[in-house]
Amino acid sequence: MSTPAEAAPIETRIARAPRRVVLVTGLSGAGKASILRVLEDLGYEAVDNPPLRLMEDLVARGERKVAIGVDTRSRGFDAQDILLTLARLKCNPDLRPELVFAYADEAALLRRYTETRRRHPLAPTSRVADGVAAEIAMTATLRDAADLLLDTSDLPLPMLRRMIEQRFSEAEDNDTGMTVALISFAYPAGLPREAELVFDARFLRNPHYVPTLRVKTGLDADVAAYVEADPDYAPFMAKVTELLTMLLPRFVQEGKKYVSIAIGCTGGRHRSVRIVEALAERLRALQPVACRPDKTAGAGWRVVVTHRELSLSSQTSAFESGAQK
């Protein structure tokens, strides 16, 4: 029979939230090193490209949350071995492992390699494009299995940092619930690649054609009032809210940890911004945790907001030189 002193560590371990383990992988030049640096700033023990056979030992020996960078430069790289290791880690109830995959389109990767004058690790004596193609093929199964896909093609470094902080911050460590990411965007700039649900707001009247509103955004009260005065605004919001009221609790029930909802308009500055802000208020009000008597953590969701075009217009769209490893 164990003594109270012997039992205490077990009770402490049961009460403590599972330790987070983040495997960061992806295409060379897509920002993996930048992601690891953000995680390190968040208190993770960051290890870049250890031999694959040592990954489980690194996790087992540590007590801190850990971020491990793995890519085709890793000794003994094999996508299937990485997935098997991840599966074994997920069997440990004391751990909360996740796989992050960073990628970018070929044009962005080629531009970054040209700017930094670096060779691709898979094509040291041939074209960078050949290395990119080979790496895409080698990592395809990791991309398919990733818990979080990050397209950094046009993503400013500050926005990438904010996305990582939202997903992996200390505030999230004890929260096993779902994150709902609301994103406003401009259709001419392309759909957010991480979006799972997309709604088109271009049918609403456009503040861009009102001279006094053109230079403002959906964050301004007079723009918000103009958008909301459209007779179809209220029915649209009611139907979207009704749909999400049905979907989000089912996502939580299924154990989904992250869902991205994008609202688009022509410029990504007026209508979509206002709708995202209004929708965020509604979804926070619908948060089921606040309505539960026990307020059980993880029973509902938290809402985060990103206005893509507003962020892009105020920040540089290039990664810091040498950051894309």
C-alpha cells in the first residue's frame, strides 16, 4: 500500500493538464524556424532537427512543453516513421501532441531562396524547383495528417506569430475546447487556404462607393451602421448564426480542436470586417461553457478574429531575411 507521500505525485500528475508536444514540419523555406522561435518565446523547449530515433526520448525526459522541428534535413527522415512516433505519443494520456505543417506556394518559395541565395537541401547542385518538387512528394503524408496547416505564401511574420500564439499560448494549455477562427478577406486576393467554411458578403451594398466611408474600415461605427442598414444584412446574419449554432456544438462533440470560418467581400476592408466582428460577438454569446452549471473546461469554444487585408496593409508581407528555414 502506498503512503500519502508516495501518492501525492500521482494525484498531482492527474490534476495537471496534459503536457503539450508540438511537432513542427513542412517545406523548406516555409517558415518552420520562425514557428519554432515563437513557440520558444511561449515557453516551449525548442529542439530543431534531432535524429528521429531520439524524438521520443526527448519528450520522455523533459518536464516542460516541447516543440520539435522535423524536416527532410533530419537524420533518418521518413514521413511514416514520424507518423508512427506521433501515434505512440498520442497514446500517452499525459501528453497532448500536435503536428504543425508549414507550406507555401512554389513562387513564394523560389522567391525566398533567390532573396537569401541559399541552396535547397534536396537539390544542392541542381535547380531549387527540383528540390521543392521532391520535398512536396516526400512530405505529402505529413501534410495530410497535420493538425494545423499554415500557408505562409503571403503571411507577414507578425501575423504568423499571432496565429501561433493564439493556438499554443499558455492560456490554451488547460483549455481542451475548440478554437473558432473568424477571418475577413478580399476575394481578389484569394481565399484563405485554411478556411473550412466560407461566406460571401459581396451581395451587400458596398461602403467603398461612399466617399466619406471609403477610407475607413468595418471597425468604424459609421461603416458598421451603413453595412447593417442593408435590408438583407439581418436575414443573412440570422441564417449564418443559425447554421453555426447547429454546427459548432457538433464539432465540439466530435473532438474538433480548430475550425476556420472566412467571410469575404471585394476589398476585405468594409463588409467582411463588420460581419466578422458582429459574428464574433454572437458566437461568444452562444458559448455553451458559460451556461453549464459546472462550467466544465473544454465543453465549448473560444473565438479569435483576424482581418487579413487590414493586417497586410499595415505590415510588411516579407519574412525577415534568413527566417525561412
